[in-house]
Amino acid sequence: MTIYDFSCSFYFRENYDKLVMIEYEKKQKQITQKEINEATGIATSSYRRAQLKNFAGYDDMVDKISSYLDIKTKTSQLTIDELDNNFSRFYTCICFAQESEAEFYYNKIIEKLPEYENSILLIVYYLAQLIYYITGNNYSSTLHRQKQDEAIDFLQGFVDKMSSEHRFLYYNYMCIKSAVNKNRENVIHYARLTAYLSINYQELEPTVNYHISFSYSLVGDFINALIYANKALPKLEEQLNYERAIFCRTNIAALYKKLGNIDEAKRLLRKNLIYITFSNLEKLKRSTELNYADCLLMEYNYNDALEHYDIILEKLLKKPDYESIMRTYCLYKLNKLDEANEYSKELVLLNREDKYPFEYLSLILFFRSYFNKEDNLDEAYRIAEKEMPGYSLRGSYIQQVAKTIYENVQGKKQTSKNVADSDLAGYIL
């Protein structure tokens, strides 16, 4: 297992940490150097001489300006070493998909925030925050987006001041952030920067290529996504990073599925179905089962697809969720009308108790209306259509199925014989 080792030593040389923070605080507080000099009694001529020498030998002046701006003038080596250790272990756990351990080390970082306040160590603090909330289980949630943006707002002022390792990580996670925001131009920009710099960080390269692949997939560039995923997979296995390799193989299968090679997708997923027997990561198991079920659904093998959706709902999640949409659809396609209708009624009751999202339920009710030949098909579809953006990142295939059904009923030309699958359902960060 590779242990990543990051260091803040770059920042603590020749007053660099304080000089960087001085420039930052001056911009934040909109204060001029002239005002600072007047307030601290520093002669303009003395300050200019110090500037010419890059403040070498002017430690007292730097400390005086720092104190005036409430910047820490001394940071203990113990604090620095502790942050280096926690961040290195945090990122190692992120790379090896050890979520609970990553959270443990992240919490150790954030609980020490008072020791980092008004110092250069906030770069590492906010970089950890950016990584944590992008790689979280629900990284698109409102809370997570707020935390991501908070970190980015701070880090943007330090990009050209960061150590090369920290800048490399920043570019990598900005690539992912851009992908989640569907900003294709920024994805390409940050992906190229990250890929170019990754030559210098061979130990980090497998995870980085995995992330680049993920980012390309979210903006619909499935060819580049497949290229980078295939670069990542063998090196992840070389690092004995087997769980991340399973994630990667699942993503490759999802990409093959999108590109129409269902047989290759199923071959890879069958391999993962064996591997996940030895894994404790429920997210990994769910994604593998979901992708395999989706492949079967796309082949109109509703009986076998239903079996795998049931594994997710009954054994993994133990409650209704997104997969309930496809489960209901499979039941109707198998002419199990009574079972499908009863299941939809259960979901309606759960929705009334705020235990099942209406965005999913609305599409289920549309299918119920269609297969039961009810009179409210138009209204059911309009309601479902309004809810679709809420889960468009993971539900474009089943949404397109519904759209095709509705358009056929309306006598319109079928928009696509082979509909595209979801943007996100098969991918795991």
C-alpha cells in the first residue's frame, strides 16, 4: 500500500509564510502598504530597501507588519508536523477508498482550526475541506457545494503561492468540481493541467487519472473518460489498491455501456460481482449491481434485471430508493401488474410520510398510469417531467424510456432507438 507524504516545509522558509499572508490580508482588508507603514512606524525608505532584498534580514519588520494584520508570526513545528501527518493519512485513505478512516483524519484536521487561523496552514486546511466535500457520498448536496465553494474562495487567492504538490491536488479537484458543475471548458483546462503535472507525481498518477476519467464522463466525453480509466486501472492494481480498482472497473463498464458495448460492460461487471463479495463498501456493491442491472434492462432482460435491483433494495439499502423506479418498470414489463401496483401504493404511502422522494415517485406513477391504461397519462407525464432535473445526473436512461413511451402514445416519432444511459449512476468517485 502506498503511503502519500505531504509536507508544509515549502512555506516556512525566509518568512515566505508571513509574506504570502501579508499580501492576502492586504487585499482582503483593502489596506495599502502606505497605511500599514504609517500605522506601524515603518519608514518608506526602509520598507523599499527590505523589498529589494526580498525582506532577507528584515525579520522584525515582517513580524511587525504581520502583527498589525493579525497574522501569526510563529507556528510551532509540532503543529506543522501534526498537520502534515494528518493530511497525508487523510489523502491516503481517500485514494484507497477508506471512507471512515479518511473522515477520522479529516476531523483531526478541522478540530485544530484555531491553530491554523491567520496562517499559511489554512491552505492545507481548505484543501482538505475541498477534497473531503468533493469525495463525500453526496458531494452534490447543498451543504457540500457550500463547503466546496468556501474552500475554493480561499484557495483561489493562493494558487500561485502553493507548493507544487498542493497546487497539483488543487487542479485535480477543480477538475472534478468543474465536471459536477457541467463546465466542459474548465474540465478540459484542469484535466490537461493535472495530466501534464502528473508526470512528476507517479505515485499519485493512478488516482488522478481515475479522477480525470470521472470528470470527462460527467461532461459526456466518454472516449477520453475511457482512455484515462484504462490508464488508471492497471496502476491501481499495481499499488494493491484493489477497492479503487473495482470502482475503476465499474466505471469502465459504465462507459462501455454508454458506447453501446453491452457485452464488454457485462464481462467487466461479472468480474466485479465476484470481487465485491470480499468488500465492505456498500457504495461499491450498489454501483456494481446497479450497472449490471441496467445492462440487463437495456437488453430487455427484465427478469434478471429485477433480481439485481432487488438485491440493492432489499439486501444493500433495505429501503426503497432510486432503483425502485426500474424495479417498478420491470414488474410492469413482466406483466406483474398486481405486484407493481401494490408496490407503487406502498411508495405513495412512504412519500406521504416523507420517507420516499416525490421526484422518483412521480415517474413511477407515470409508469403506473401507462401500464394500467389510466386516463391521466398526460398529467402524470407532465408532473414526472418537471421532477426529472432533480435526478438527471443518474436517471437519464429511465427518463428517456418514459419520454419514448409518452411520445409513442402521442403518435410522435421515437426520438432514439438506443437511448443513452445516465450521466452518473455508474460512476463512483
